[in-house]
Amino acid sequence: MTKHPKKKMSLHTRLLTGTVAAAALGAGTFGAVSATAAEPARTQAPAAATAQPRDLTQSTHLTIDAATRAAQAALDAAERENQRVTVAVVDRNGNTVVTLRGDGAGPQSYESAERKAYTAVSWNAPTSELAKRLESAPNLKDIPGTLFLAGGAPVTAKGAPIAGVGVAGAPSGALDEKFAQAGVAALSR
């Protein structure tokens, strides 16, 4: 076996080698820290609590098919009388489920139909009836999203409002409401 004599590195070589080693170590540490920082914290999600039956309520909603059937029936009733209307069906929370804009319906009819449907479901009454209440409580019209004009009809299940059908665009609120009632009636067939 041959022994190699230990070579002494120059000061310049030692400094260069140390600098390279320190840079490599620093880059590796920075990369590890950066990779760790980019990862989301891994915490255990809290166990889901189970609500007690006394803390729950159940609500009923129209299916999209039922809402579409009601809207189409209202639109068909209007078209049979050569009226150009928009029909909206909203759920119990006032969210629009379906809107059908008939051929030639005015641009204002879209929002009006939604607001009539919302008003009908909110008070569980036809909007023609609610419009009469404005005489004794004129500030009702100030409630956001409502429209106290005839043309909205509530849909109920077990006596509770679950949806509203609103129609707008006919020359009278009485016609709008007649068509909205046709939409509600379609749900009982």
C-alpha cells in the first residue's frame, strides 16, 4: 500500500472551498425553509359536531323541474292571450330558481317579475292583496327587493310559503297575476 503525502491547500483554495460549501449549505437550508413555508399548515381538523334534533328545522323547496313547469305554465297562459311577459320563480329565501322571458317581453319585466315573486313568497300572499296594504302602511314599499304591484303569487306546502311566481309585462297587474296563478295551479296537476 502506497501512502500519499497529505497536500497542504493554499489559503486561497481553502477560502474558495469554504465559501462554496457555505453557499451550498445556505442554499439547501433556504430551499428547505421555502418549501416548508409554501406548504399549508397541517393541523388536524376539529371533529364535526352533531346537532341535536331540537336544534334543526326542515324546509321544503321546489325542484328545478317543478319551478320550470310553473314558469312555463304561466308563460303559456300569457301567450294564449297574446301577452308578452317574463315569468320568475323564486324559492323560499327569494333566490331565483328559474326565469323565462317570453318573446317580445320588455326589458323592465325581468326584474319586476323577480321582485313580484319575492314579495309574494315573503308575505305568503298575492301581490295584489299586498298592494292594498300600502294604504295603511306606505313604508312597506321601502323594503329592499319588493314590488307591491299585482302579478305575484305564493306557492305553499302544508300552509307555509315555499316559493313565489311573479309575472310582469302584461298591460295590467290583474293579467300578470292571472298568469302567475296559472303557474301555481300547474303545480297541483
